Amino acid sequence: MTLTVVGSVAFDNIRTPSASRENILGGSATFAAFAASFFSPVQMVGVVGGDWLPEHTELLKGRGIDTEGIEVVKEGKTFRWTGKYLDNMNDRETIDTQLNVLSDFKPKLPKSYRQTKYLFLGNGTPSSGLETLDQIDGADLVVADTMDLWINIARVDLEQLMRRIDGLVLNDSEAKLLTGETNTITAGRRILDYGLTFVVVKKGEHGAVFLSRDEIYAIPAFPTENVIDPTGAGDSFAGGMFGYIASQNGKITPETIKNGLVYGTLIASFCVEGFSVEQFQKIDRNAIEERRKKFKQIASF
Ligand code: AMP
């Protein structure tokens, strides 16, 4: 079943201790859509500026992503983000954020997207998430990602959004910031109190924890030594997980959740092995299944 992905589309400048790249394709919607496309059809909603080139659209279409929902504001510039990774390749600093066309982005869903059953709201302003929800005719499953910026500057909108969605994906530090709790599980439970069905707390290289009222599952990250650029790992994890769940008709059963966590983890491990989406252009479902076998050996006991 088709998954609709809404979020940022970006040109990123990335600095790691060993290499740097300028103006590479990024953004929450880009990573999530690429990741999900290995499991289900994807339609993407975002905004770009006049600096967006046909080759960027072709890159997305190359993975079968429906790009009708990407609005081009010719007189504007695409959102730009500059990030610098510390020596541990896990912690990063935001050096610069230029919202550009994202600053007054009002998502416009093409008519054909409005019946969508599965909606992923990638990292973006909570108000754009609310505006998206107002345009769909009711979905079976809506999941959103968020970040510290929105917890700090748009908390009221974020809380409103949390009351209208089924699942929230966020980093460990963000879950703690949102709730004031210091324990991940307690923070997750407090977030569920907003009326969510589930919360997924991402812990970077330490994996992720899934929480619902009745279940807790923890999954380690796939141990990879070849970390080139961690940008987009979180969005890829969420996109891969939700893409898999959408391919299973949105069923939230222990089996689909666990498999979703596994596929999200595997897709994120490929993401970090290159800059931007370059690894996603090199792999196919077979490569993912091969890595799944290795992961099973490593993680089962
Ligand atoms: P991740 O590493 O999964 O947290 O995602 C990194 C991506 O998020 C980069 O490609 C950025 O372009 C994008 N990003 C960074 N800051 C923001 C923001 N404030 N709003 C939306 N997207 C952002």
C-alpha cells in the first residue's frame, strides 16, 4: 500500500572529521522516501526552490518515488542545512540552517494523495503537519518524526499534532526534553499519554526502543564500521520501518512491529555508509535481505 511522506527537502553541507561535501541532496522527506521505497510505493510532498534541477527529480523517480507533491517555488531557494560531526561520528552540531522556501511552506497535497491510508510526517514544522492532516480524508496510520527545535519553539503545535497521530518517532534526548524525564522508558510512557498508540525512541548507534501501552521492544543498531556520514539515519530508520508496515497493510501486530524495526535499522545502516542517498542507489532488496541474515546471527540469543 502506498505511503505518503511529507517533510523537508534540502541541500546539505556536511563536514565529518575525514571528509566534507557541499550542496548534497538531503532533507527528512528525501531520506524517509528513499528508505520506504524499498518496501512500498511512495508519494512525496515537499517544497524546493529554483535551484532544484531536473536531475534531482530524476534521482527520486529512479527509486519509483511519485514526485507530484513536490512544489517548486522558482523565485526561492531550497532549504539548506550545514552540519558538522564530532570525532565519534555520532554527535553533531548544526552550523547553519537557512529555511528559505521552507519558512512559509504550506503543504499542498495533490488530489490523488488525499485518500492516502499511510502518512509519514517527516521532521518539519508541527504546523505543516497539522495542515497536512487537514487535507486528508482520514488515514489508517499516521506517524510523525520531530526534533528538539520544534519542542523548544513550537511546543503547543507539537502537542496538538501528537493528539491527532498514531505514532511518534524521536531521539532519546528529544523524548527527555519533551517530558522532563531522565529515563527513556518513563519518557516514552509520558509521551504515550498524549493519546498515541506507539512511540519509537531512537538512540543513534545504540539502536531504538518501541513502546506501546502493552509492549516494549528494543533493537540494537546494525554494527557497521564503515560510517561515512550519519546524516539521514534517523529519517531512513523511520521511513524504512513505516514503509515495511505499509507493505503489510498497516497492521500493528508484534510481528510487523518487530520486522519494521529490523528493516528500519538495516536501511539506516546502509544510509550511514555514504553521503546523502548515494548508498540507496547502490543497493536493492536482496542486499537488504543479505544484511538481515547477518543481523539475525548478531542479534538473536
Ligand atoms: P537526521 O540525520 O535523520 O536527523 O536527518 C538529517 C536531515 O534533516 C538533513 O538532511 C537536513 O537537511 C534535515 N534537517 C535538518 N534540520 C532540519 C529542520 N529544522 N527541519 C527540517 N529538516 C531538517
